[in-house]
Amino acid sequence: MPINYQTVLPKSSLPIVIVGAGGIVKDAHLPAYRKAGFEVHGIVNRTKAKAEALAQEFGIPYVYDSVADSVAQAPENAVYDITIMPNKFIETLEALPDGAAVLIQKPMGDYYPESEAILEVCQRKGLVAAINCQLRQAPFVNAARWLIEQGYMGEVYDMEVRVNLHTPWQLFPHVMVHPRLEILYHSVHYIDLIRSFLGNPHSVYAKTLKHPAKDLSSSRTTLLFDYGDTLHAVVNTNHDHDFGPKHQESYIKWEGTKGAIKATMGVLMDYPHGVPDVFEYCIKPTDGSAPQWVKYPIEGTWFPDAFIGSMGSLMRYKLGEITVLPAAVEDVIHTMAVVEAAYKSSEAGGQPIDYKV
């Protein structure tokens, strides 16, 4: 059975102006745009030498001195790709032309009031703004979404994300020192993904934890989403499993009344090298025979192909080719509300147990 999972590219590409020149730009944004054939018009970074190095490596024609300079020199129809830390988002958004298209790196602020402020400036300036929650457009996620939307899985009643591996946080020096590390900068992907399939949960139960021998604010999390009495959704992450590859895991699983899907996210294992993704699905036979899992080949992976989807869908929306903008700020504000609720749940703790004996 052919599965339709390929990203639809815009009919015509809009020029991109990148604000920021960190590792994610080099490892994901620029490789994705090169693969898709998108034009990167220019780049700006606080340390200009980093922007110049990427411009030379990827053939970017312009390196700007400041955000204001980038706006002054950018083509009128430019799409702005903001890849800096969240505490610089608002001042950068304020500097953009009213009505501009902008892709903002996740998360949408460090704390929920910042998320609200980002939404406010985007709406006040009429920005066509999306958050780069790109996991929801990874090729294996597109494949799962197609199978579910076509009815092959029936009613989805269970969704699980499991990450049990060693993450080299030192590769992200500006992120690893954050007081809200794991949920805000990693599990936010899965919160957003689950919302994109199941909608907004009624509530969330959460606990995020430190490692006893590390200075990180958190590196393991369990999230349980309340969708009522039949729909189960859970995220379990452990970034401290540094015991070799044998029992490392990184997958998303969907179960429905007619079938199930399991997608292995290989990029997270042996990061940043990664291992191959694996996409499998099972459609329950109607004749009573034993269920059989089918391994389906998927071209592309989370990094960098999902980034093509994020930027491509923003361009398509700006050009009027689609009527719904995936991961629009008006949608991702709800992801950030779940993030905030998760931290409150973690701080509040569980129900005390009355040990009478």
C-alpha cells in the first residue's frame, strides 16, 4: 500500500532571511533549505564571524550587520527565520516589517507570560507567524497522520512517546544551563505533536527530574495527558541512559481500534550522528488471522527534512496555497499552556498517601 507522506513544496520559493547562526542553523535549517531548493537571501548574527562562516559554507549572498540592517536590505516578500534564544524574540519581532512572514524557533518563550507577549506582538503587527515545531511535519509523522486520516487505524485510543538514551547536552551550551531544560527544550516537541493529533488535553500530570550526578536542571520527565476515560497519551523521557546502545529507545507509537503504528526516531540515538529511522504499521485482519507488522521505507528524517515542512508550509500559507498554517502562533500558544501546566503539576507533586499503619 503506498503511503502519501512527502512534503508538498511551495509552487514558488520566497527568499529567506535568517536571524541567528547557531548549531541548529548549520545542522538543520540550512541543509533543509538547500535540499528543498529554497533561496537564503541573507543571514545576521550577534557575532558576525559566525554568520560569515555559514554564508561562505552555504553560499548565502548577504551577511547583515544587524536585524535592522537585514530588514532594510531584505526583499519585500522575505520570510524571516528567527533562530535565536527566546528572550530575544520580542525585540526581534518588533523590528520586522508589519505583515511579514516569520518562522520562530521553538519554544515560544521561556515562561507562559512571554508566550502571551510573543502572540500579542505577532497579532498587533499582523505577522504571518509560525513556531518551528517541526516534529509534526517529520516524514514518519506525515506517514502516520495519513494512515490515521485515511481511517486505517480506526479510532486512536493510545499514543505514546518513549525516549531512553544518552543526550550530549554539552552540544547545546546555551540551552543546557536553562532552569527549565527537559520539558521546555525537548518534551515540548512531543507535547506539540500529541496536540496536533489529539487536540488539547483537559489536564496534565507531570514530574520532571534531575540526575543526582549532573548539574542540569532536569533530564527525565513523565507526562500523562488527560483526554478522558478511553484515550491514553503519555510521554516518558530519560536522557541519562548512558549504558551503550543495546537498550536505548526512541519511538512514537499510535494504537487504534483497527491498527497500530510505531515510528523509531533514529536521529536522537547516537546524537548527532543518529541511526536509521524505522516505520512500521499493523492493520488488524478482519478474518481472525494473526496480525502482521509491515515495515515501510520512508525517505528523509526529522533532521533536516521536517524543517523543510515548517518553512515550506509557511511559504505556502503566505502565498495562499493553503488555508491553515501548521504550528501558527495562535495554535502553539496552547502547547505552551500545556508546558506551563506540566511545570505546575511537577512542582505541586502527587496525591499524598495516608499510611495509617
